[in-house]
Amino acid sequence: MGRSGPHTTAKRHFWDCVTLTMVFLSLLFRAAHCQQCRIQRCNAEYVSSTSPSSGLQEDAAMDLDYCIALRAYALCTRRQARSCRGDLVYHSAVFRIKELFSQHNCSSDGPTSSAKVPSTSRPAVSELCDYENRVLVSGSAAQKKYAHCGLFGDPHLRTFRDEFQTCKVEGAWPLIDNRYLSVQVTNVPVVLGSSATATSKITVIFKSYQGCTDQKVYQATTEDLPLAFQDGSRSGGGESGSLTVVERGGSGVGRQVKIQARYIGTSIIIRRVGSYLTFAIRMPEDKLDFSDENSGLQLCLHGCPRNELIKEHRLGRQSQQPRLQGTNTELGPLRPPHQVYTVERATAKCRETLQVEDVYFQSCVFDLLTTGDPEFSMAAFGALEDLKALPPSKLRQNSPRIIRPYNGGVSHPPAAAPLLSLLLLTLLLL
């Protein structure tokens, strides 16, 4: 009986602690339950702030207000971090925001609001005619993937499948031909005694699409890089801004034109570098016919035909039969090589221009050895800049290696660190 007092007191103290703990946990979970995830509100505010009715310029990547809208979007999602902890739409938005910061070269530091008075002169782009905002609102931004295709130089081709090829392809060849657009290039011989060709004409046909745009044709040549479609207009789809042509700033390599087809999430950059043209496109994978084996000849999709491939980049001049004709209808008389490059000179020139050693560097060296034309080194640099401006969702191979100053040792490429995917997976599991 004498021990029952302390024993009862300890037991009562234990149950009091258990009760208080349960009350605390119930209040905690109730508060978390009452705090609803409002990520859709953040998505809607971002879509509203980046639509043409907000006064945002058509070329959003070059507009400071776009970075302000993007920072406001990021701030809104951060405020929802606790309540949206396990929400897939939230994590998709976080993933997409990081991609947009990198793609548009926006800083995370800066203002998140603008004193700019919204313009009411243009109606907002409907969801149907704005692919990226439509995907963002649907919450599937993280699942959407983009592919890149580029053609430059002698010519070198980077396909939508991230394969890199060097081809002959003289004459007219289709790069893309699907239900949304067609792209055709014309390649002409460059120098006597070589199979080297370069692009002298690019024709892009945007097909009529569900009220977003009528059919529009854009054509660039070595003599003319217009800032309008062939009918004289600079946009399609009326005032919606779903298809636009603008002059692009950025690196100082050649004159550049950017075509944005917002209704299919597609951007195109065409450069005139010296006497030749380069082409780059970024397009959603779900707008491409990867699974269609009957999609016909499309260099961007399937690569060059086998008989048009140049098997390897040979570091030296190949002995080739001179061409029978000495003239070309596009460029006039074929020119002899500008100058003779040794492997060492070509390597030094391309290293000075590109500052990387990757497939673009190798293409630069190959073109200098083949043509002796230093303009080709600038074409390789421009193509690399276009890859950075219009990146695919994932570079599966040929990642650039930055050249470091020689210090007597062996330089090693930086190791890949896919921390973003690991972080996203960790957040989803929490």
C-alpha cells in the first residue's frame, strides 16, 4: 500500500504526457490540413502576367519584365512549399521554374513586381494558342520534353534524337515535314575539289492550325534574311501573337532572326554567318513523329541517308576528285580554298573561337581543314550558342568540355551531377 502513491503519481504523469502529445499532434495536423495547396493560383497568376494582355513583349526571353514575372512565380511557389509538400503539380511547377530561369538567363535576385501599366490594346492568347502556358496550367510541365535540331557548317547535323552527323546533302533536302510545319534547306558546293557544301537557302512553312494561325511561309537566303513572312506580315493568328518573327540579339555572330510558334511551343533561330546560313529549332517531343516509321525523309528526325554520310572527321585533307562544273547557280564561281590549314592551325583557331572541346569543336576543325574558310569556325560557334538558347530537355551525349588553361597536368572534364532529378525524387517521397 505504501508504494501505491508514487506509482500512481508516475502513471498519471505518463498519461498526462501522452495526452498532451496527442493534443499537440492533432492541432499540428489540423493546421496542416486546413492550409490548402494553392499552386494553381500561382500558375494562373504567372499565365496572366506573361500573356500579351499584360503588356509583355513578344520576345519574352529578351524582355526584363519576363524575369520579373518569373521571380514572382518562384516566390509564390516558395510560399506554398509546406502546404504543397506532396503535390505533383507543385513539384512540376518548381522543376519548370528552374528550367525557365536557365533558359531565359534570368537571375533569381531582383524585383518581383513591375510598375508598368498593363496594356489593353491586345487580347490575351487563348490556351489553345499558347502551348507552354497550357502545359503549365495542366500540371504536366515536368513530363513535357523538348528536342533540338541544328544544321550548320559543312553541313553538320544534330538530330532531334541527339545524334550528330556530318553529311554531303547537296541540293534541296527536307529537315522537318509534319502536320505543323515543313522546313527545307538548299545546300550548295563551297570550294573546288571538295564535297563540302553549305546552306544557302532555308524555307519554313507553318501550316494552318486550329484558328491560331493561317499558313505562313518564311524564306531566308544568303542575300536576304527578312524580318517578315513572304506575305509581308510579321505575325500569324491576328493579334494573338501565336506566331511571330523578330530580330534576335545575343552573341555577335552574324545577323539572327527568331521565329516563335507559341501555339506549338516551337522556337527557330536562323543566322547568316558570312556567306552561309545556319538553322536551329527547339520543339516539344509530343509534336514530333518519333514512332512513325512512315514519316518520310526528315533529316532532323531520321538523320542523313547512309550514302550521304561522311563517316568520320578526318584531320587532314582528303584527296577528292575535282568537280566537273566550275560554277554554281547559287553562289557564282566556285572558289578555291581560302587558305591551307594544318591540323595545328585549325585546332588553335577553333579553340580560340569556341572555348570548348566537343562535337562543335571537332566540326570546326573538320571544316577549316576541308574548306580553308575561317567563316566556318564562326558558324560552329553560332550553332553552339543556339543550342544553349534552345536547349533540349536532356543532352544524352556529347556534353561540352570546357578548356582549362594548361598547367602541366592533365585536364579532366567535370563529372556529371544529376542532382536535380535526385532532389525532385526525394521531395516526392517525403
